[in-house]
Amino acid sequence: MASTVFLIYPASPAGNNRRLEIAGLDLWKMARIDNVFVYPSEINIDCFIAALSRTLSLWSVVAGRFRLDDGEHYIIEMSDNPIPVTLVRNNDLIRWPFDSNVVIDFCKNSLSPYIDEVQVSKLFDNTENEPLVRFKLTHIIQSNEWILGISWAHELGDADSCLRFLNTLSRLYQQMEPAEPLPIFERRLWKSDDADPCFLSSMKHFLDAKPFEVMWKKFMVDQELYDQVNLIFSSEQLVKLQSLASEENNITMHDALTAYIILTLNTYCYPNNDERHILRTKTSINFRGVSDSIASYGQISNAVFLMLSDNFEDSYSLSNIAKTIRQSIIKSRDPNYLERSLATADDAMRKMIHNNQLADLGFFPNEIIVNSNLRYDWANLVDFGYKDRCRFHTGWSGTLYLRVFRQNPVYNENEWLPSDRNGAEVVFRIEKNLKDNFINSIKNDMSENFENIKK
């Protein structure tokens, strides 16, 4: 395999060394977003480089470098630095080696060969010049497939931010105008005096923060002890679950899907009221647009927080679980509640980073985490013109940590099958001895069109 590295500068320098201070909510140290896109034919490297150069002029924060100022202020210096793009020509592979599942099992396969990973351990060391984004293009010669890998430092922003950047790149590559709204880089800085200790009890992932070495060991143990589950739900099945969860319109398909997973786990895997029986959810909430003073729709940042629900009154009732989830999400949209929560989370994250610790996003008794990308059409928004023929992949799953994505299109021998645009793929890890029972229970419910589940 032959490789070439290109250093891509902004077409028109726009950063001018401005210093953007970021909030404590952005300090997801040692974290990054690593994603891969697979295309059926050529990505023109010259056009890609030109589009990336233009994109960096619009997204000057991406061409910046991370700095720690006075040991207290976290800065992205918009220094118009280059972004590395590695081009690899692969003669060994016959074709893309994985199926259409969005989430690749970390233990069985790795996306690392297709990603030039940002060295996040270097970002907090002011002596380093580590880019915040790295790209890798792999051309599989025998099949003529092209793979685009991106590694994105979380200090830049969350999945919403990363996707909007990639969508701009894809559109400029196709000679299209960037989609609105245009990115807004300035972020709300929270005051520690506004933190409310009453909210800390719902933020155990911060209170139980641990050093990186401890968290990495815990992560690897979970990967070995638990198996990944990939579940596919059609749009018709999601509509059915929604109708069963509520006769009113206030329950979304996503609420119903989450409630159904919890109901099935409680009924067939954790029927006894022990630490595994699920009594509440912790949902990753995107708070853009609730109030412009908090974060506008165009905000490029980590505009997410984990919202803990109340306990379910009936943990064996689809409708009660869904209703409780929806109530927590509605509560999170109250600007006054949100301001107090975010100020508290921001202060907790700053203290956590000061103590050189990472948040514990692992399993907590009687809880399940829901982090959904269902609203994000990754494959079609980053298709570089290959409409309905681009596949999107990522590679992490956690114990009782639900990740939800739109389904990938499927290539069946010599044709692309129409994708179910409103279907979903659900991924998480479960105890090895419970995996078959759980999957068989889901299959049985699907065969009966969910008619026998407890509403």
C-alpha cells in the first residue's frame, strides 16, 4: 500500500489568530469522534482538497489549535493551520470488508486502518501542534471503492457540529452552496457561582469521574465481558410501537423505541428488582434552539447534556416508560431549568478536568443511557454526490448505552436496495448469557407485530 500526506490550508485565511474561549461543557478530554464513510466509486482528490480548503475558510475554528491559558482558560486559537489528509491506495482488499451495520463491533473488527486518529492526549500540552481534525482517504483498487475517515477532537463540538462541517465539505465538493444556518463559534461561558448543588445528584457520571487509566481499563473489561447487539427496526415497526405507546401524539417514535427496548430488557433479562432492572433513563439532550442566550441552532460546540428521568411508575408498561421519558425531555426544554443544569454541569466538568479525571459513562444501577443520532442523516448529508449509495460507520458501543442511527443503504450483489429512511438501527452491549434470550424475544415480538407486549 502506498500513502501520501497532504497539508491543506484555508483558501482564504480567516482565523487571524483570534482566541475562542470554550466552556467547561466542551472539555471532553481524551474524547474524539471517529467516523467512516464508504463510497461506491471515486472521490476526486483534487476536488476534495479544493473543497476542504474552502470549507476551512468558513470554519476557521477547525484550522485552529487547542491551548490552555494561565492553567485555567481553555482556548482554540484560530491560527489558520493546515489539516492533514492522508491518501492510501490499497491493493490488498477485494472490497469494503464489513456489512451494512452502522456500528462496527470494536472487539471483532476495527475501523482504525481507515482513520488517521487525532492524538487527543497531546491537545492539553501547549508544546504540541496537534490538529483538531484529521482526514484519511483510502482507495480500494480492486473494487474502486473510496473510504473517507474523519477524526474530530471533541473540544471542537459534538456530533451535530461534526456533521454540519462534513455536510459543508460535501456540498462544496459538489459545487453547491453551504446549508444554513452558518456556523456560530462563540460559546456561552458559564459562571461557577450559578451552579446549583441540588442538580449534582443527577450527574453521577461527573461525581464518579476517574483517572484515564482507570476508565480505559473499565472500558476494555466491558468490551470483553459484554456482547454487542445490533437491532434493525423498520419504519412500519416504529409506527406500530408509537401507536401502542400512546393514543395521543405527544409520544415520539424514538420515545416508543427506547421504551420498548427497556420493557424487553426488564421482562426477559432483568425481571427481578436488582441493580440491572431499569427504572430510569439518562438521555443525551441537544439543547440548541431552546434559547439563543444558551445556544442557537447554528452553535458549534458540545450543546448536549445528560437528562435523568424520574423513576418509572410501572417498569413493565410500554406507555408508562415512554411517557416518563417524554416528560423528562419536555422538562429539559425549560430555559430556567436548563440554565441551572448547564451551569452545574459546566462547573463539575471544569473541576473534573482540573483533577485530571474523565467522566464515567459506564453502567449505573437501574439506569440506561440513550445517545441517539436518529435525527442525523449521516450517510445522505455526506454523500459527495453518491445519493443513496453512501454508507456510514462508527465503532463504539457500551454496556446498556443505547446508540440509535438511521439505517445504511444495502448493496446486494450488483444493485443498491432502497433504504428505509425512517427505520432505525439500535446498538448496545449486553451480558453474553442474556444476548440470545433478548434477541429471540425481539424477534418473537416482531413476528407477532408487537400485539402481545404490555402497553
